[in-house]
Amino acid sequence: MKTWRTAVAAFVVDAALVLVFVLVGRRSHGESAGFTGLMTTLWPFLLGLVAGWLVTWAWRRPLAVVWPGVPIWLMTVALGMLIRTSAGQGVQPSFIAVAFVVLGVFLVGWRLVAMPFVRRRALRRTA
């Protein structure tokens, strides 16, 4: 039961960070914060995130950095960009670079920050 809660919490953190990426990006470009515009930008990346979770079976080790953290990040960016292109949305090289860096820092970074806390908790369980 505890693993299930951890997986749900980790997915929510991932999705929230993708949302933050989209909100900051839209604001920095002076785009409207309306629901339709937000969803137009958000849905390709959320779909990439979900695919990353499914392909890596992330719910088994949701806080792990190398697997599934790195593949989730790469799939979120790659599939997000492919879906945006297929949907006729703009995909500039600078946008790809920014998405790659920011989503990497977000999706892998929070797992790196959580790692010492997870290890400490595991050590307390075995002691």
C-alpha cells in the first residue's frame, strides 16, 4: 500500500513540474494563461510523461533516478515535441533545448534531492 501511495505522489510531482514548465514558458513569452492555451501547450508533454511512466513501469521504483527518472525525462521531452509537431504546434530548436534542460532539472532533479531522504528512511527501517 505504501509503494502505491509513493508512486501516486511521484507521478503528481512529475505532472506538477511539467505544468510549472508550461506555465513559466507561456508567461515568459507573454502568452495567455487561459485554460485552452494552457492545455494546448500542456497535453503533449503530459502524454509523453504518461508514456514514460508506462514504458518504464515507474510505479515499481518511482523515486529512482536512473531507471525510471532519466527515461521519463527523455520520453517527456521527445514525445512532447513529436506530438507538438504532429499537432501543428511550433517546435523551434531553442524550445527543444530549453525543454530538455528544464524538464531534466525538474524530473530528474527532484529525485536526486529526494534520494538522501529515501535512503535515510530505508536505513531507519532496517535498524
